[in-house]
Amino acid sequence: MKKVELYTDGACSGNPGPGGWGAILKYGVIEKELCGGEKGTTNNRMELTAAIEGLSALKEPCSVTLYSDSKYLVDGMDKGWARSWQKNGWKKADKKPALNPDLWQRLIELFDRHEVTLVWVKGHAGNPYNERCDRLAVSFYQNLK
């Protein structure tokens, strides 16, 4: 199984508002940058979308180390929250609806396809790949305005 590093970030101007996401895939010395966005979205949707798009770009199952500064993404998958919400009909423990079930569903499917290890990184703290992803995301949503 190929070993890939995936760095992701999402950004939003207003919440909701125009948003963007950035992802960088690294396989050996090969790097691929991806970005996109939406006019009316939230920061959390862009964080999840960055991971989804990065994982979706892989053509075969891979062993992926996914770096994100989003506790929402990292905790949602690592602590089993998303799978619990799915099992409970996209309801949280307090019976309120889970947000972004469409994105969580897709993320779960991609985590089932790939071997994913999540690593939380502090945002805006000098990690060069996290900073590049942030610039991709911000640049994309600025062009949406």
C-alpha cells in the first residue's frame, strides 16, 4: 500500500460566507495541490471538504497520514463521533441533529477505503504545509467575492 501524506485546511470569510479549502498530497517527492470553495458555506464544511477532496484524489487505497488543524475533523473521526452520529440516524447524544451529515458520510466512506491516521497540527503556527493549504483556501474564497 502506498504511503501518502495529506495536508488540509479550510477557511471562510464570515461563517457562513464565501469559503475555500486547500489540500496538498505528498507521495515521495511528488506533490499535488488542490483547492476549491463555495459562495455560501461554513469553516467546518470547508475543513471536511478539504479532507474529502484530498482523499478522493487518490486512485487506489493508500496508507494516508492526514494533517489538519481542525479539531472538528480530527475529533469527529478519531473519537468516533461521526460513526456514532451515523449509527444514530445523524443525531448527536443530546438527540439534536448532527451538522454536515452529507460530508461526514462521505468522509466515513473514504476512511473505510484508505488506512487513515489523523494528526492534529496547530493552525497558523509555522507548519509550512498547513500554511500553504491556508493560502490556497483563502485565495480561492477571495476570488469568489
